[in-house]
Amino acid sequence: HADAGGGAALAGRVDGEVWLRLEPAGHWIAESFGAASLRDGEEDTTYARLDSPLLAPLVDAVLESAGAAEVLSPSGLRDTIVTVARDAVVRHTS
């Protein structure tokens, strides 16, 4: 995991609510994490609220979605996902 070697710490849960914008290919994330709220958006987009999800599986799911899921809030979670992605690039291009 990314926390080995000085990357992002992925233990525990996200503190509070997470809002995601999901394209159809990312709807599985809302189902897998038991979304507390779903709202329809424009052009087949769904907004999902997750309450205190486990951090590592959520980061993995967003990255695995290949752009079909976007974290709207909290901003710290977005930063963590960017750090994990950058760490992966460094590991695989070194």
C-alpha cells in the first residue's frame, strides 16, 4: 500500500461524509460502499454520499474506476488519491 515508503497513510476511515460524482461505469462504488444518499445529476451522472467509508478501499475504488468517479469532498481525500496515484507512477516508472 501507499503508506509504505512515506506515501499517503491509508489506515482507518474517512472522517465524516464523502460526496462523489459518478458516471454510469462508477455506480458500482455507491452500491459497494452502501451509499447513504443518491441524487440524479445531469447526463447520467449520479451524486453519492458515503458516511465515514473505509479509506483504503475507497481510494482503490476511485482509482480503479478510471475516471468514472470523482471525489467532490472532502478535499483532503482528493489530495490523498492524487498522492497515491503519483506514488504508483513513481514506483512503476523507476
